[in-house]
Amino acid sequence: MTVPDTLAFRAIDEAALNKVAAGLAAGLRDGGVLHLRGELGAGKTTFARALLGAMGVGARIKSPTYSLIESYVTGDLAVHHLDLYRIADPGELEWLGLADLTAGLHLLLVEWPERAARALPSPDLVVSLAHAGEKRDAVLAAGSTRGVAWLRRLRKGIGSGENASA
């Protein structure tokens, strides 16, 4: 059996989306980069909150919409959740100290990564969320061998449930 580099979940509710995020969280202890894509209200922050909660972040998990970045520590891993919706030009990222955020063992969760152009590290995984009526579609696409390993773990953990397809 080959490992897919894409895993799709169709017409899932918020509880199922949270389950996908929690299933993914188990494999992220070694750090990496996740890009979260989707329209306003598609569930990017919901996904990030579920992921961070499953990783053991005990602090209140706030949306970084206005602060642009919220940082957490879980074990030896520094986790930085960025929301770049309000970024008008990729040059504005300089003052965020992106180089400092990627030093050491880190996980970057980036909402609206397209606003940063090439200023961000390449993603290990892209999570694309879309409205599907009252539910959501989620497509997870690996961007590296690390991302493929994450998808392999997730697929093994959730089986064929949750409306998943490779």
C-alpha cells in the first residue's frame, strides 16, 4: 500500500474536524510547519485550537487575529500560531521576528500563509478548509517527507472513518 500525499475529509462537522486535528497532533512533537488555508469562517482557528489542545497546551488558546502571533510551549516544543490576515505586504513580517520563531525545536501554524509570499518556511503540510453547507471539507496535503509521515500516522489513527479519502 502506498502512502497518499493527500488526505481529504468531506462534509465533516466541527467535532469530526476537531478529531482530525487531535489525530494529527500526536505526530507533531518533532516540530515543523503547517499552513492553514481557507475563507473567513472556514475553520482555520478552530482547527488550530483543537490541534494545540490535543498537544497539551493548557493555556487559553487565543486567536492571533489582532496580535498576529500567539506562542505556546509544550514540552520542548515552541509552538507559534500566526494569523497573517491583516498583513498587507510580506515585508511587514520582519518585525514579527520570524527568524527567532524558527530557531530551535518549533512548530509554526500559519493562517493566511498566502499573505506572506515567500517569507515563510515551506510547509510540511497544508490544511485547506472549505465550507460544505453547515459542515466543512478538509484537505490535508503533504509538502515534505515529514508531512507524508504525519499523514501516514493520521490515516492509521483514524482508519477509514470521518468521511476520509486519499
